[in-house]
Amino acid sequence: MAGNSQRRGAIRKGASKKGAVVGSGGKRRRGLEGRGATPPAEARTKHPAAKRAAAKAKAAANPARPASARGGTGRPPAGRRTEDGPELVLGRNPVLECLRAEVPATALYVAVGTENDDRLSESVKLAADTGISILEVPRTDLDRLSANGLHQGVALQVPPYRYAHPDDLLDRVRASGEPGLLVALDNISDPRNLGAVIRSVAAFGGHGVVIPSRRSASVTAVAWRTSAGAAARLPVARATNLTRTLKDWAKQGYRIVGLDAGGDTALDDFDGSDPTVVVVGSEGKGLSRLVRESCDEILSIPMAGPVESLNASVAAGVVLAEVARRRRLG
């Protein structure tokens, strides 16, 4: 019968309804006392934030060692990239293009059992000639870092991109002795568009690209790949406030020109010989209101077909090519 068992724990100890009986030593009271404020995540040794902080401190203490060699595992970094972590360029052609462009890589990963070809052989040779670590890793390590396993058995680890300051772009223009040609990107969120714009600016004699520090695509591995290594040769600056930067450049003699399908000035009527900043908005939203108000004029690209607008990177390439042509002829 319930309550009649004499085994330990089956009989309720005598106690008042108000809490522990006299002689408990206050254990219940101490158990209810708070243990103080929770320490920050970096101070808890088992927390991922503490591990990242320790790894960052270790990396700062050994800047000469490649990032892939610090852990001693010979494995590529984890799939999700941190804000200041390395990036992986995947695929034989992109990796080879980056190595040819002397992108400051830290490690070349080759999957075990990968079939060799001319691209892979040249990539390994270029990496060896420039002192880049060459590591053979299981194919599964590269599979988890790429969509649908589209790495072709090779990956290149590149360090975080070092952004320039907007003033550095003006210094670059002064050193060249040429009329400035800069590109500002507003609301561009696709890194492929960013990489394509960087490639076009480098191809047509531009001096740099500026992007907002927030709500904008950054120079990731995808941008490295699309730029075909041009990101290593052309400075990309980050502006805390793009509108303020454009106004400062206008005060220094630059003509701020926005691109929009409904612009009031056709590209055919644009001179482009003066120092110029071409402002490109996103394909969907276009130029933001404040950025548009900062422009001296809005350009439109004449089109013969029924297409309403061009991709942002394509539109930038068309305008840059036309400006470069007129400057050659002028």
C-alpha cells in the first residue's frame, strides 16, 4: 500500500509547509542564492566565441604561418565563414586565374584521388613557385564547403580582403596623373556583380571602386572568382556613409554620375573627360533616394531592343567602355 513502504526515500520526512525543518543548515537557502552575472562568451572556455578569440590571438602571435598550418590538421576552414575569416575559391579555372593574377593566397587544397590535367598541374606549380602551402585533403572536406560538390577537386584559400579608405582612391588618382575614373556601388548585394564591376573597372582604366560598409556585397571568394583576379590589382574602398563620400568627392572636382534607365542624359551626350564617379544602383531597387540626390546628373543607356534595363555590372561595363573610348580619342 502506498506510504507503508519502509525503504529509504519512500517515507516523506517531517517538515513544515513553510520550508526546510530546523537543522537543515540552510542548504535550501544557499541553493536559491544567485551565482552572480554570467561571464561574457569569450571568457567561457567551452564557448565557440572563446575558441574563436583564442584562435585569433594565436594567429596574431604567429602572422608568418599560413592559416591552414596553424591548426595542424591540414584541413580547409569550416564551411561557414566568419566576418574576418579566410575564403575559399573553388574550381580549376577560378583557382588558376587567381594564381596567375598573384592573389595573396595562403593554401592550395587538392582532393585525394583528383584526376590531373593541365590546369591542376599549372596551379600546383604556381603555388609551389610562390611558396603557397599545398595540402592534400579528403574529397569530403571539399564537398561540405561547396554547393553540389562543384569544386573539381581543388580549392584556394585566400585571406580576408583588405579594404582601402575612400581617400586612398583619390591618392591613387593623383599618383597616376590622369583624370579620375571611380565607380561607387549602391545597394549591390550580389558578390558576382561586385566581382564583374571590379573586372570592368580594371579593364577600362578605372582607379578604384567604393562600396558602403553596410547592406552591400563584400569581396568574398565569389567576388574573387568573378573578378578573375582583378580584385588583387584594383583597390576597393569601404565608405561608412556613401552619400557623404560622394559629396566630399564632388567638392574636390569630381562629377557624380548616376545610372538609371529613366535618366535625363543619354550616354551618347556624355563627355566623360572630367574626373568622374559612376554610381551604379541595384538592378531591382536602383539608386537610393539620398544617393540619387547627390548625383550631378543621371545617365541612361540607349537600347535598340525592348529590354527595359541591363544587369548592374553590364551597365557599368558599357558606361566605362564608352568613357575610356572617348578619353582615348580626346
